[in-house]
Amino acid sequence: MTVLALSRQSSYQIHFPARTMREFFVNVTRYPRYLIAFGLGVLNSVAQPLVQRLSNPVTAVALIGALISGFITLVLVLRAMVTTTATLS
């Protein structure tokens, strides 16, 4: 718990203890771990039901087609975003 103390010299100055910045940076370094854990959890929740449906050949073909179509769409969108075009002059 951080306690903020107002200075006696000016009521507008707030002094933060040195420990506060250390706690802040320790907390910030935890965010990548939370992001990875969240991403893996979402991926697991989406992939698990799809893997169970691969036993039916029709569903397997549809899922593989959807994955290929999604990948092609992603590639085309990213290529359109990154590629530079000539100016309109």
C-alpha cells in the first residue's frame, strides 16, 4: 500500500516514496506474462472444440478450408496495408 504525503512547503507537491516506482516497474514487467497466459487460454478454448469435430470428414474438410481461407485473407490484408503505392500526381 502506498501512502502519499503532501509537502509542507507547497500543498501542490506530492512526494512519492522510492518504493512506489520499484513496485510500478515490477508490476509492469508482469504484463507480458498475463498477455501470454490470456492468449494461450483463448487459443485453448477455441481449438479444443474444433479438434473434437475433426473426426467427421466433412467437418474436417470445412475447418481446413476455413483455416486456409482465413490465412489467405490475412496475408492479402497485411500485404495491402504494408505495400506502398505510387502517388496520385
